[in-house]
Amino acid sequence: MDIRRVVVTSVLKGLLNTLCKIDAEEFRKTLLSVAADGKSVQPMILAINHINFLEMPVLVTQGYPLLVSGLAKDTTWKNPIMAFLFDTYQAIPINRRGAYLEAFEKAREMIERGFFMIVAPEGTRSGNGVLGRGKAGIVQLALSAGVPILPVVHFGGEKIWQNMKHFKRTPFHLRVGRPFRFKCDGPVDKITREQLLEELMGQMAALLPEDKRGVYAGLAGQKNKYLEFL
């Protein structure tokens, strides 16, 4: 048992529950349905929308005792508190300026060890909860690791700062879609990779309230050419 993770999870969950009213039952049930002995028996990438600092702590604590980690920008480690938290959950630093290969290799290794790996396709925080344009790195990782993607979105947490000023708890809602694999015949070129990304983002958009779907609003509920649902 990782005592550090146990203690940090307990403290962090208490703090998060003080700040937020977390609606995560659907998320926990989904992860538990594909897990055993604290690990994923079906390795998966969790594709999430990126709003602010809240999502990673919420997901790793709500997923506990399962092994949940993720990719995070390397500059996060400049903050000693965040560095301590992210090291506790074995998060992987990624250089958003393009040096992805080493981070992706570490992510593949952790997925093979039974981790659920959190990846935010947008790459940068929206702040307002509106889904922004995705980047194709998640497609590359899913194809190279040969694992399915589970779309997970959240909303409500974008109001955390406003609510804290008024001493109000922030509703934080998690919604989970259907897991899928990318199905491709032959090599994946740039055009195909962008289509795969659009279909993934469309799955995420469909889980969000209509006013949060952003540039992918028209893709929610679309027919998919490259997704094979599990």
C-alpha cells in the first residue's frame, strides 16, 4: 500500500468536498466496472476537457483506490505544492512545445501497468468551460498504445473562483461516455488523424451542456467512420 497516496487522497478529497459538491457516481461506477485489484483490467485513456486546476485532483481522488494518473504541462512542477501532488499520483510532465515522445513512452508504460491515463486533448485551459479545439497528440498516443479511449467531461467547476468569493460550494458534474477504439485500415496520415480527433471531440461535446460544446457543437451525435464502440 502506498501510504503517501492514501494520506494525500484523504486530505485532498476532504478539501475538494469542502469547496465543491462533486457529482461523480457515474465516473466511479464506470471505472470500477473495468477494474480489479486496484488496476484497470482494460487499460484506457481518459479523454477529458480542460477547464482549470480542479479536474486532475477530482479525477484521481474520485477514482481512488484505482490507479489514475495523467499528463500535465511540465511547468506545473515549478509550484512545489503541485509538484508534490502530481508526484504522489505519478503524473507525467509533458513539454507542450512539441517534445512529446518521451512523455508518451512513459504514458504507455503506465497504461501497461494498469493505470487509467488522463489526457486533455485541448492541451490548454479554457477557463470558462467551453470546449476548445483539440490537438492530435491523444490520437497518436491511443494508436501507439493500442488502447481504447473513455470520454469523460466535467462542468460547473469553471465557477470555482466566483463561488469561493461568496463562500459557496461549487457544483462539479462528471459525465462519462462510451469507450471506443480507433479503427483504421493502413497508415494514418494527417488528414485521417484530424478526422479521428474530430470524432473523439464530438463524443466529448455530446456529453456537455449545449452552451459548453464550443467549436464541436455541430459534431455532437454525428455518425462516426473511425470509432468502434466497446
